[in-house]
Amino acid sequence: MTKFLRSLALMTALGVTVAGTGLVAQEKKDAKKPADTKKADDKEEKLGKVEIFESKNGFRFRVVGADGKNICGAYKDYKTKEECAKVVEELKAILTKTKPVEVAK
């Protein structure tokens, strides 16, 4: 069950990351046109966000969807905020370069 949940969390984070990457590419493409800041803010809000927060024993991160619900998060504590941010960046790199695979029982 935990393998399934981890796979689901990784797939969800992949979707969030890929969607965020597409938004950046779109902004660069439309840089020549006058930007409508309200529309850009709406797009960012629809994507959700990654939050780094201080927990009881250190720092953790969570991915929050556009609806405000938690999608996934760290299952362990990190000693510093920088260490936690580094893990988030590593996760983003992994999710943008790989595809989810099904794990047999």
C-alpha cells in the first residue's frame, strides 16, 4: 500500500512540475506581448504550490493543489530549510526527466 501511495505522490508531483514548466515556457513565448498580470496570476493560482514549513522535529514540504488540498508531502524531517528546499529541487528534476512505472507486488 505504501508503494502505491508513494507512486501516486510522485505521479501527482510530476504533473504539478510539468504543468509549472509549461507555464514558464508560455510566459517566455508571450514576453513580446503586453502581459495581462491578472491572467498570469490566475494561471499560477490554478497550479497549486509547494510549501516548506517547520514541523515538530525540523522542516518538511508539501504539495498543495489549486483547491487548497494536500496532494503529497515529505514523510521525514530535514534539519534545515535549505536541505528541504534542495530535496524539493531534486524531486522536481527527477519528475521532469522520468515517467512513472508500475511496480509489481
